[in-house]
Amino acid sequence: MSCALIQSEVGKKVYSRGIEDYLGKCGTPANAIVAVSFENLSKVSISLINAGTRNILLEKPGALSASEISDLLNTAESKGCQVWIAYNRRFYESVQYARAMIAADGGALSCTFEFTEWPHKIVPWTASDEAKERLVISNSSHVIDLAFYLCGNPSQWTTYHSGGLPWHPTSSAFVGAGITDSGVLFSYHANWESQGRWGVEVCSPKKRYILRPLETLATSSIGSIDVNPVPLNSMYDATYKPGLYLQTAAFLRGDETMLCSLEHQVKMMPIYEKLAGYA
């Protein structure tokens, strides 16, 4: 989308010569939302932090490696800036409903998730070669973050991967299992050379909650094999890109409850790298 088109649609001045040019002309914003190419996410954020911005909502994954995300955290901490990673799936209305109902049931007992990617969609994607080579971080982490957001973070786990593709040579099939710091057993599977899709399923003492696709929710009760769609009040997700409205609203009002902190992302990045075979 061109700058002229954006300006005509939103009625605001658009600057197109980079972050340093913008800061020189307009000064430092107190708050900023950073949504640029993967390779420039941490660079633009560091420019804003050094200029004095103190609250940033940063497009996921924030960086493409553990070392880069750690450098960003060190800069943010040294300048007193709070950075949040924009995993908008956390804010889907399907996810919010599932999270509330799982808690009402007594909490999660176990979880399984799938992050199969579709090569016919990835190959023509305009992202850089580096972003594709680290696709588990740049894209699949949406699903992985969501599963652990619902069930706790992995404390003990075993992971396996095999295969590879021209644009993702380290791996193309992934399986693993473990237990989270909340005591929830989990497993995962993905095969980028076969059929599949993104999905998360969580078992509570009463029901299985099925997010497949993630924008929808269905349940199956103990003693039944029926799968029942759950009606959702999807006003925001139907009007805007799902999750974006509620995520942005939470950031602007300072509600940290559902946001992913930069500190958390630093802890998760080695997990993504191990799972994918990058490390």
C-alpha cells in the first residue's frame, strides 16, 4: 500500500524516509507501534528507544534470533522502555472465551497444537529469504506462543525435527512433547511437506476446547464425540483484522494482562530455535 493511499484513507500525514528522518522532523513519540520488515523490527525499535520513546508495541517476533532479541532487551532496560511483542492471536475473541471457560472448568490438563505451514503460500510470500529460513520464529511462533499462553511455558520437554525445504533447509517436520510450568502436559506436531493447518486443542476436566482455525472455537464434552461450535460475539474480529483492535486498545490503556512482554520473548526465543533446529 502506498503512502499516498494510506494518507488518503486515514487523513494523517505519512512520512516515508525512515525513522531517523521522522524523529528529526517530528520529535520523539511517547508511545509507538512498530510494524516494519522482520529485519528492521529491532533496529527501528532501538532508534525509538534511544530517542526517548518509553512504550512500544512491536510486531512479532521482535527479532529473528535469540541474540538480536537479547540486545533489544538490554537497550530497552538501559533506557527504561517497556516493549511488548504483538502476538495478536492472544486477543482473538475465540481465545478469550476459551481461556475463561478453561479456567472455569478448573484449568488445563493437557494441550496439543499444530503449526503446519503451506509451502504454496510461503514460496510466493514477499518476505525476505532470512524470514523464510527462520519461519518457525517469523510466523509459526503465532501458534506456539498461543498454546503456551493458554497452558504455561515449557519446563521439561523433548523435541525432534527432520527434513528440510529449499527455503527452510533446517527442518520441515516437527514433533515434541513435555510439561509446562503449570503442570500441563503438551504435545505438538507439524509437517510442512504434508497436509495440515494451524490449530490448538486444550483439554480441561470437563471439555476439549478446539481452536481450528484459531478464529473459531468448538467444544466436545466428556462422554460425547460431538463437536459443537461455540457462538462468538465477534464484533471486533469481524470489523478489523482479528485480534488487532483489542490488542491495540490494551496497549494504549496500559493493560498488560494479555500482552507478551519483551522479557518473555527473550525466554521463548531459544525454545523456538531448538524446536526448529536453528540452534
